[in-house]
Amino acid sequence: MAEKYDLGPVITDGWFERVVSSVPELERLCEVLGEALVALSLAAGLRVVSLTVTRDSGEVGALQWSRDEPGPEGGESTHDGSVDQFRTTVLTVLLSEGDFTGEAKPEDPAVLRAMVGLRTLLLSPLFGLRLKQLELSEGHDPRVTVSHDRGEETVTLRQLRRFLQGRVVEALRPRSAGLTVDLSLAEQARDDFAKGRFDVVVARLGPWVAPLTLLLRTAEGQSATSERRATLARGLKLLGQSLERLARHDEAEEVLRLGAQWALDGDAGAELYSALAEVLVSQGRRAESIGLYRRALSLDPTHLGWKAELALAYVDAGRAVAAVGLLGELRAAAFDDPRVDTLDERLKATLGPPLAAFEAHLAGAPAAP
């Protein structure tokens, strides 16, 4: 049975307006940087310390900002850079919120806040959403009831976060080009990954996420060559798999989804779709991997391991009949893998005598009475 919790005690409706009205300097900052960037930077926990404005053009020449995290000497961590660098930092932070990992019940507002996610609570009102209720059901993703100008709906917390992240990307899209990544880091990351140095891979390629998320939506990104798209996609695959090895599952999924968008149906497509499917399977979401494995197999139909995974996913999704043909293909190819025996056992348990009769029919022999 689902447990439902009122989100009234933790919603943050109107928080940005209250902050701006109480800090007059923020009004001027909104005029210079734009209200969207200022609001999202506050949601990300960043604070502008100083900026310089060119007198003639009125453009921002340099920024200094701090983050609400310990610096090397125990104080705030302070950074200098351009507006584009500041925007990229804001985006990186806002795309990194992970799932709640505690086991406490959310009767306590602090636990409820942590479960929904502080950034989710702060971003929702900025994009016209009012969070009303959290619904928890064993074996299912948390669901949130959301009201907006078109009515009310209930979605998974994961879907809500993806929607908000998409809106953040749109709001922070730069007005000019100039987003770049260092492709040489991908080769170094491959060596690190092979040596099991997953934290180093994340350190090398983590900064790719924000610019590649933005670049994907620009004319430059859309016109990238297939070779460049494949290189970027494979780099994101390394990053996503490293995050998965470090048990940062939610981040791994988001990075691999970005990688799949870069790969499309190009040279790296099949491996990106299968890598994303593997992350879902590792989280016990095998049924959700069906579409990904089917797309991977459409690009590389000879991969028997993916066929085995697809067949198991069909069984998990209650579509056991669809797995029978795949089991036949695996046997015909003499695929020596424990998953074949597992699949055979599960199909027999699910379909029973009709399966034996069907197999006997295919073999041209009468079924056992």
C-alpha cells in the first residue's frame, strides 16, 4: 500500500522573491546577469562575491563567486571567471542532485526535505510548479503530485527532476558560442578506467557534462560530424560507467542519457544504449531496459549478450512469450552463458506446459502427455 506525505511543511514557494526583497543588492545583480541566472545560482548554493562591468558596453568583464562548501582552509570556496564559466558551474551543480539514500521515514520535515531534494524544492517554484504530495510504495520509484497552470498530475520524482533539469538547461543556454571540451582527456580516461581508477575518470571527464548539455542544443552541436559525436559519446560512456562503479547511480544514468543523445544511431550508438540499459538493470529496473536493448540490437543485431538481457527483460515485464523466440536464437547460436539457463528456467516456470508443447512442435516431435 502506498504511503502519502503532505509536502506543505517543506515547499519553498516564493523563496526567490523573498530573498530579493530582503537583499537590495540582488535587484541590481538581476539587472546585470539576468534574473534566471541569479535565481538558479542561488538554488545551486552559489553566491556572487564581486563583478566588474565595462563602462562603455555595460558587459560583465569578470566575476568572483563562492560556493557553500568548505574551501582548502576551512572557509568558503571562492572562484573567479567569466559569466559563461559561472553559468557552466551553476548548470553542473544543478544537474548533479542524486537520489536520497537514507532509510528513515519522512514524518520528520528534515527527512522529507532530503528525500525530495533541496534543489528540487527550490527549482520547482521557479518554473511554476507547486509540489503537493509525496507517495511512497515499496518496489516503486517515489511519486510526487504536482500542480501547475494546466492542472494537477502525479509523476515519479525521477521524471520531475529530469523535467526541471531540462528547464534549467534551457534557461542557462548561452547567447553565444564558445563551449569547448578537451578531447585529449578521453584517451587518458580510458587508461584510468582500465586500471580501475574510476574516481580519476570522474575528475577528468566530469567537467564535460555541463558544456556538452548546452552544446547539444546549439547549431554547432547539431552539425557536429559523426566522428566527433562518437568521440564525445564514448567519453560520456566512460564517465557514466565510472559513476556507476562508484555507486553514484542517478548521476550515471543522467550522463549516459546525455551520451545516448550525442551518439544517436552513429558508430557509438549501440554501446551507449546498452551501457544505459546495464545501469537500469543494476538498479533492478530490468523491464525499463527493453527499449534500449532493442535499439542497441537494431544497430548491432549479432550481439548475443544483449539478446539474453532483452529476453530476461521481457520476462520481468510480463511479456514472456516475446522471450521464447530469443531463447531459440541463443540456443541456435550455441551461446554458452549462464543467462541462457536462467532464461530457460524462468520461461518454464512462467509458461509451463504450453512452452513444452510449442518447443516440441518446433522440433517436429509430439509433446509429452
